[in-house]
Amino acid sequence: MGQQSKHEPAEATMRRINHLWLDGNVEALAPMVHPEIVMVFPHFVGRIHRWEEFLAGFRDFCHNAKIHEFRDYDHQVDAAGDTSVVTFRYEMVYERAGERYRAAGRKLLVFQSQGGECVAVWRVMLDTEEQAA
């Protein structure tokens, strides 16, 4: 399998994840997330384990915030064996509790191939910046 072919499943899964959560369809993320996923908080100040907590964060954000703009770019994918690492930069403007915020950073997700599907097993947000918009 060529290197580009090895990248495609993880990149396609990442795009589906972004599309689903941006549409507020958080429950549809579950099949793309490993039951024991680890999510590390920005600046490595903490972490969560398990998909229930992972999805709860998306639910909370989707329920309490309105996204006005979202742009992802600079996608990079590296693959070795059954593991792929996907990173991309993002910029977002959202509103929460009547206040607008501009957020930017880089997301990094590790995917594992399981039965022909890619599932997210680890996630971190890097270089995060957030300010009033």
C-alpha cells in the first residue's frame, strides 16, 4: 500500500469527526472513538480517559456554544503500520454565554486501524490561543 493510501482512512475519519461535531451530531462520533481514548488538555494540565468523558466535552460545547466560523487547514498525516497521526491547524469564532471568542491552535489525533476502520485513540490541542472576539 502506498504512503498516500495509508493516509486516506485516517484523514477521512478526521474530516468526518469535524463535520459531525460542527453539525452538533455528537452521538455519531462514538464509532470513530476508541472506548479507552485519552484526551490531553491544552498545555498538558490534565487528561481524560474513556469515550464517555470525551463525548461529554463535545456535548457540552455544542449545547452551550454557537459556532460562527470554523476553518481547518495545514492538514498533515503520518502513518506507520496500523497507526496514523493527523494534525491540523484551526481557527474558530464562537459565542458562549453571550460573549464571542476567537480560538486558534493545532489539533493532533492518533488513530488506530481496527477491522478496516480508523478510530481515534489519543487527542491533544496544541498552540491554543483564545481571546474575546
